[in-house]
Amino acid sequence: MQSVVKISTRTALILLAGTCVNANAYNELENQARTNIDLNLRYEAVDQDNSSKDASALTLRTRLNYTSVNYNGFSGVVEFEDSRQIAGVNDYNDTVGSNTQYSIIADPETTELDQAYVQYKQGKFIAKLGRQVLTLDNHRYVGHVGWRQDRQTFDAATLLYNASENIKVNYSYINKRNRIFADVKDLHAKDHLLNISYKTSVGQLTAYSYLLEVDEGTSNGLDTFGVSFKGKKDKLSYYAEFATQDFESGATDYSASYIAVEAGYNFDTVTLKLGAEILGSDDAMYGFSTPLATLHKFNGWSDQFLGTQQEGLVDLYASISGKAFGGGWTVAVHDFSADEATESVDDLGTEINAIYTKKFAKKYTAGIKYAAYSAGDSTAGKVDTDKVWLWVGAKF
């Protein structure tokens, strides 16, 4: 299938220039255009209890963004992204290279056209066409995977309609998924995303339909329908979600469900959260899947469960967070088990996560992050894993 949204640097620049009628009009509005540089220098180390060698990576991600003027409702964005290995610290499997003897750190070297789209905004209506960042709700189904150096974007057409102060309708059609593994693992697609939210006096109710299809020559489909509710009352926060999913691939057909609940309380100095997330299974043959999600955000930062195993996953977790020395900290614990246990897969281990981040001098951020996963008794291919990150970022 030929892409409906075919992006190239030349095309992006032509589209961007087309947002203004003539050079004089552009010059008059030039002071409204914006150019931004976003830098992220990060060290990551991985130690796993298996045959893979310990991995380490020092990488620099540079993102250059130009946002045009707004002329009669039209504007445009062009953004380039580059990720480089620094100082020869590159003993890691980047998922696209040859260092397979090391543990995986999914930050390959790459230079890409990260975004290139034209936007039209008129009243309550917004339309975007081109390569763009898409995020929905809490990133559980659709996200930019911004934790990795090469973030995820989509070639898409998006329509957003704010019907009222309380009702928002969002629809996107995606024909290419530009994933985090450089362009060699991008996927052509026929994805339809519909998300409708309604704000009430006690919280926000959201209903969604995500119909996904990889357009790579095989018959397949991943259809998810769900509803969520989140709100806050004084110091108490609450969240609940339920979804069903049908997966088809050739003659194979599976169904699974998703349940998430969370409650939080702010004790002034710290915030405590307790929650459970269940990615269901179909008779231990298929696990609920969210391939467009910011997966690193969920089920522990050691990334043991980026793909849900066929037995499904139950994640019981608790976190505590607060402020210290001008920054923010969080400590979380997870207990993992199979949704539909078998003789060999049941206990899937535990994990401890910790993070501290701090902003300084207005334009800079720094942080340290740690994840320690302890494998359970199951023969599910999981091993003890420790990961640590140190980073500094700057935005100009």
C-alpha cells in the first residue's frame, strides 16, 4: 500500500512554506515563529543474570524543532532528531546492530525527520496532516515512548473537535508507525484511533475504540474497545478502566480483557498510590497487547513486560513520592503474576523502582533512576535485572 501521508524533507519544507501566502506576509509575522533545541545526554547501564554481557551506553539525543507562524489558521512544524553514541561508551545491543552479545539498550544511532506536519485550527476544530507525535490519555494505548532517545511518531491525519468545555472528540488515521528502533523497524499500518472524553463534576469519563492493523502483507487485526474514569476530590485521587480486545492473524483469533484501578492520597509532604493492572489472557494462549503504548511507563522500569506474555499479567503496585532539595522523588514496588497461570508460569517476580529529578537554571534538568527486577519461580524466560540511568537535559 502506498502511504497516504508520504513524508520527505523537501515535501515538509514545501508544506511549511505553504502556510503563508507570500513572503511579505511571512516577514510581517516572523516574530511569531519559534525554533527550539532539546538536548538529552544519558548514561544507561544494564546488568542481567544471564549469558548476555553487561551493557553500558552514553548517548546524546538532539532535537531541533521549527514551528511556523500562524496564518489564517494554518501553521506548520518541521522537527529533526539525532541520536549519537558519545565517548566510545557503546557496549550494548541497540536492537539494530551487531553487538548481540550485550544486553539490550534500545537507543540506536539515527538521524530522522521526527515531525513534519501542517495544522489548521479554526474555533473548536483542529486538523493535522503529516508526521506527528500522538498521545492519548495516560499513554497506555498510544504514546510517544519519550523515554527512549528515538521517540515514536506517526504518519497520520488527526481531527480534534472540542464540542464544548466538557466534551472532546479525537480521531486519527495512521498509515505508518515510526518506532523507537530507527527507521529500519518502522511499520506501515492502517490504524484508526477514536477517543471521546466528557468532563463531569467528579471526574473525566473517556470512551475509546482503537482498531489497529499492520499493513505488511499479512491478514491481521487488533481491535480494542474500552472506557476509563479518573478524578480527584480534595486529597484523594481515583482511576478505573476496563477494555476488551480481539486479535486476529490469519486463522488465529483470540480475545482478552484489561482492568486497571488506582487510588491515591496526598498527605501534604508525600503522596501514596496503590493500584492493580490486569492484562488478561485467553486460555493462556494470548495476552492483552498495546503495541502503540509508551510501554516503559507501565509494569516496571526494567522493561521485563514490554510484550505481554500469553499467560497475561497481573501487576499489583504501590508508590510513594514527594519533594526534596528542590526536586522530586518516587519509589515504587511491583508484584507480578500470570493472569491465567499454568504449571510452569505463575509467579513472575517483583521489582523496585526509584527516581529523583531536579530542574535548575530554568532550562536544565538532571536525574537518576534505578530499577531492580527479581525473577519469580516461573520458567517464563525472566532473569534478575538491574538498570541505572543518569542524565542531564537542556531546552533552548
